[in-house]
Amino acid sequence: MSLRILHFSDVHLPFPPGAFRTPGILHPKRLVALVNFYLRRGSKYAEAVQKLNGLNEFLRREPVDYVLFTGDSLNFGLEREFVAAAPRIAETLALARRGSLAVPGNHDLYAGNSPACHRRHFAALLHSDLPEAAAPTGYPLVRWLGDDAVAIAFNTSRPNFNFWNSSGRVPALELDALGRLLDAPEIAARRRVFLMTHYPFDENGYFHGLRNSRALIKLLRGRENLVLLHGHNHRAYTHFVAGTTTPLYCAGSLSKAGAESFWLFDLFGDALNPRRGAWKNARFVLLD
């Protein structure tokens, strides 16, 4: 088996004209985020469209079999943001030669009606090869990656009313469904199982991390074929989950100025060769 898999995250595309002409912007969480965006955050992602176009150019130059996206297309989860962002993300995912899989981030499901907007505008990107394995939440999603690998996406993002709370959680029904999937013979027999979600698997934090990370890690222990992929933290890194041989990769942010990144995996039999992508001279390249 020889496969190329690209993982990216946290694009934070700019909001389109008129995005704030809606009562939804009056949500307390969005009002605080708007002030923060104009004072600090916005300048870091001002060239997000250019960076996404740069990823498209990379995918045309260096074709991959599958693209895995771990969320945060947007900033505020407003309807007009979804209208503008969904076609751009779909264009990027369509550049994979054999398929793609995506899961929302906390800025996609930010507040109010954001989850409904995400389901409506991203529905075409949330297809599963095993729809019968999903919980009533609609997740986990499954994508077969050739004959020897599989990607499983589960959702850890949710709206939080308070502006100081950006924590995530794996819904109990989804956690149970994930356990059943990982125990299924056709999944357990795969050489590589790429588990993907937005929040870090092993960062337990009441206001910013994954509230039930310990329960998730407990479920994953003892499974030797896992590769964990996530975003949320806007810096790329990799390490082994404490006390295991399970590798974890954070894609960082595709578009954050000075820290643009993604991961590219080349699979050859049992070998997993990861390389990080970075923005150099107005294009994405692979670091040695």
C-alpha cells in the first residue's frame, strides 16, 4: 500500500461584506470576539484566502490521495460566513485524488444557530462510508483509505454561551459509537486508523481544552494502529500520547501569519513518513 494523506486545520477565512448585518452578531460571545478580532486576532489571518489558495496550488503540484480537514473554516459561525466559506473549503477537499473527510471546529459551531448552518452548508462534505455506525449526532464519520487504512472523524466542538468558555467535549453517544467502531473487525484489522477531531485529544482544560479527554484517552489505550490528528492549537507539533506508542499530530493553523502549516503523510506498508508543510516565499513547501 502506498498512500499520500494531507491534514490541515484552522483556516479562519475572513468574513464577507455584510456578515455582521444580522441579529446573530448581538450574541454576547460574538460581540466580545468581534472586539478581539479587530484589536488583535484579525491581522494574523488577513491573508487566509491567499494561504488556502496556496494549499490548492500545492495539491495541484504535489497530488495526494486523501485530504483530512479538522475544522475552523470561520471566525464567528455566522450564516454569511458559511455561504462564502463552504465553496472554498469544498474546492480544496475536491483536489484529493481519492476522497476527503472533514469535521467542524469550535469557531464553526460558535454560537446560536451555527450548528444548523454548518449542517446545511457543509452537508456535502460530511459523507460517511459507514453511515450506519454513526450516533444520533451524525458522527463518527468513516472514510476508507485504500485497503489498509481508514479515517474516522468525530466531533468535539459545540456552541458555548459564555465568551470565556471555548472548551469541547465528545458527546457520550459519540464516544460509545467510536468504541464500537474501533472494535469492529474491519476497522481493527487496518494497519492505520487515522482518528481526527478538532480539539486536542490529550489536553484537559475546563475553559479551553477537551472536558472529557481522560475518558477519550482511556478508550484509545491499547490500540496499536492509531494515528491521532487534531487542530485548535495554532502551532504544529507532534508527540506520543503519554504512556503509549500512539502518535499525535496537531496541524496548527494553515493561515496564521508566521506559523502556517499542515502535515503530509506518506504511507508505505507499515511505514508512516510524516512531513510538515510551511509557507515559504508565498507558497507552501515541505520541510525536510
